[in-house]
Amino acid sequence: MTQIIDNFAAIADQYDVAFVDLWGCMHNGITAFPDAVNAMQAFRAGGGKVVLVTNSPRPWESVARQIFDMGVPEDCWDAIATSGDSARAAMFRGIVGEKIYFMGESPRDDDFLQPLRIIDNPVNIQPVPLTEAEGIVCCGPFDPLADPAVNRPDFLYAKQKGLKLLCANPDIVVDRGEVREWCAGALAALYTEMGGESLYFGKPHPPIYDLARRRMEKLDDLPEDPRIIAIGDGVHTDVLGGVQEQIDVLFITGGLAATETQTKDQPDPVALQAFLHKAQTTATYAIGFLR
């Protein structure tokens, strides 16, 4: 049974490291959540470490600048692991070829194609039209408000050519303020449904957790076997990913699942359990909003 808690401080002393989602937990796509910022500052003040683990398709430095502008200060986190970093490493190793059809919003997603110096002998990535491509790299839809089905003609052509799709953000949707937008995960799911092959590098898949642990291991003053908790609002990404990694999970119900869990300040216990049962997963703890 998932335990509903009043605040993170109630369980913070049980953990050394928090793997914290960003969108829906620390900010709403426009501005920071002050209570969440305060909670992570307090956790760090007590000796805890915060690794922001995000399905953003951007490099971590870009994410750091973005969240700072939203009001998430540098003193509430220690490291950042992004789906974008994990996916970029795979791209520059040639997982979908050198000539790629790039999907994303320009100029927001242009950083994804910047050279990655940590890869030995990276391939020469060349964005080309779909008709010339060896693979697809998807940071997101060209229009996040358009139904993913608008991509069916291109995806049918790509599938017939046997192109693989590298998905840099497995999220299906996000809420930017009050507006729900489609993410790369929705396009990858459509491509898979149509018979194409999609490759994932963000939550809930193992590569981003491997990256998060490597970033964690570079931090000072950690015990040999740190106790980790995953915090997030995505049941199929943050919660499932934590469960699969065999780490405890704090489910933030007031984000993507606010309606399903009947969250105003806190989730309704019956609605919460019904939602997790339907999702075929569980969480160690739940709270309406990170605080």
C-alpha cells in the first residue's frame, strides 16, 4: 500500500540521494514551484544530494540555464542527468546512422546536434531530408499542439525504408502551465504502433538511470552504497522507472495525474490506489505536490 505523506522532510532522513524529476515536480514549464525548491534546499542542507533526472532532450547545461530562468536556483541541486545527454551519446556513436532526419522545435532543440566531446571518434551527424536519411532523431514534434497522427505519412515512408527512430524524450505529454503539449514519446509510440523501431534513452529506460548514477558517483561525501529515492509525477516514466531500478519512489500526484488521483492538496487514497492498479505499478510514497 502506498503511504501518503505530508512533506518530504517526513522521510528525507531515510535517503542519501534523490533522483528528482523536473517538469511537474520542480516547475510547471513556466515557473518554479517554491515549495519544491525549499524542500530540495532543506534536503541538501541536511546532507542529501539531489540529482535532477529529466526527460528533457536538451544537454544538461542548457537545462540548468532554462530552470534557473524559471526560478529553480543552483543551490537546490547537485547534478543533472538528461534524456538528451543519454540520447546524444548514442546518436554520436552512430546508432541511427550519420544522415539523420531531425524532428524538433527550432531553435529550442538545436543544441541537441551540437558536437559531443566526450565520445571518441564520433560519427559526422548530418541533418538531411527524410528521403535521404539513414535514421530519425526525434526531440519532439514540430508543433507540440498538433495531433501526432499528422506524422503518419512520413512515418509510413520511414518504416518502409527500415529507419530506426531515436527518441530523446519518452514523455508522452507535458503541461506547460495550463496547456497540455505532445512530446517525442507520443511520436515514438506512434512509430512503434505502425511497425517501426523506436529506441529510448530517457525514463523509464535504463540508460538515463545509468547516466544519473554516474553523475551521482562524481559527487563528494556519499556513502559507499547510497540510499536513493526517485521523485516524479509520471506514472509510466518516473514511477515505473524507479520500480524497475528497484529504488523507492515518491509519486507526485498533483502533476500529470491530478485528475485521476483527485488531487487538490493531497490525493484521494481510493483514487490513488485505483490509478496505480490500472497502471500496473506501485509507489512507496505519494504526495500531492513536492514540498
